[in-house]
Amino acid sequence: MIIVDNSVLSAFKRLGVLNLLRQLFGDVIITPGVLDEFSRKWGREALPKWIRIGELDEIMLREAEALRLGRGEAESIVLAQRLGCLLAVDDEKARSVAKGKGIPVIGSVGILRLAYEYCPIETRQELEELLTKLSEDLYLEEWLIKWALSARK
């Protein structure tokens, strides 16, 4: 199971590889805030039916508000902490907050590397192409790209 923030969800939508999330993690959950962000850009019908919406109670919503992050990021952190599961987010500040709460974090590049290591991405060339396309929308430091390409099958 994985909680996915809009940064990762939208990146994988742009890349045309949303299904990688399901192949790698099974249950994919987003929060209502992430749904709102995603729907504004892509439309709600662009969200695959297999992605579940995780609801937050009033206490969780107050916790999210106190984080002083974007709504989707904050809700995702609180839900990942409550469920004790992996959080997929690219924003540096959100990653830092999540790590400070002991939440395991992965980003778009890390997911692509896992997908290569565990075979949904079949060739190194395909991985390189996805990283290149991803870097058109996200700033990726050179060391991060090298790390992803150092993956072995």
C-alpha cells in the first residue's frame, strides 16, 4: 500500500505510466486534497478506478492544517502516518516533514528505479526515456539520475 501525493500522481499521468504504481504497490491511495488538485488539471475521469480515496477525520484534518504545507501534501503525510505506510511525494519540504515524523518516503525517481529493478520497466533505455521525460517537468539533480540508472535487474 502507498499514499501518493499529486506531484507523483501527476508526474506518472504525464509519463503515461500510472499503472506502474498499482503493479509495484497494489493499493494506491490518495486524499481528498490530492483528488482536488489532480482533478483541476486532468479532470476527475482521468483518475483510474483502482486508486482509492482515503478519508480523513476531523482530528486528522486539524493535524494536516497545522503542518503548513499544501493541502494535498499535508493530508497525505497525516494519512500515511495514521496508516503506517509508504508516502510518495516529490516536494522537498513535504519529504522533510514526513521523514521527521518517521514516515518512509519515496519520490517519482525512486519509483521508476523500483519499476526497473522489479521488471515493469523492462529495459534500461525505457528507464532513461522516462527519466528524461520526467526531467522536463521536475528538476532532477544529476546525482539522482545517476542513482536511478545505477539500478540492476
